[in-house]
Amino acid sequence: MSAILSQILRRKIATSAPRFATAATAGEHSGGYKMWKRLTFFVAFPSVGLCMLNAYLAHQEHAHHARPEFVKYEYLAKRDKRFPWGEGNKSLFHNPHVNALPDGYEA
């Protein structure tokens, strides 16, 4: 019984494979690139632009906030060994306006 089923399946697959191969190259699917081109220019690029505008406006809104007051917590200022760059107390991407040193802000 299983031999008969496998023969039927093989015959079905063998006869349907050429039909699927030609459908992808010709016929109703030949203009698909136009749809993706239009989606790219009229949906994707404007979406990216709107996201950039939203991020810029949000940054401008939060850029003028005052820095929080420095509170010296022992667990935040723990330095077991020096950093291997610079003076050893500042992180690699140190920003003096945002990142505090163990003794407080620089400026």
C-alpha cells in the first residue's frame, strides 16, 4: 500500500514541478518589481523620513532639560581597577555633561 502511495506522490510532484517553474518567470508575475519599486518610493522612504523627524523633534524637546543632581552612591562609583585608556577614571565614550565621575560632574 505504501509503495502505491509513494508512486502516486512521485507522479504528482513530477508533473507539477515544471508548471511551478514557468509561473515564476513569465505570465502574471512579470510586473512584480514595479509594485516593490512603488512601495519603496511611496511607503518605505516616507516612513523612514517621518521616523527621523519624530526622533529629531523628541530630541529637541528633551535636550533642554536640566541635569539631575549628583548623589554619591558607593555602588555606582566603584572602581576596582583603572580603565586602560586616558587617565583611567573616565569611560571610553565619556560625555562630561551626562556621565558623572565618582566625585561628581566635571562641569
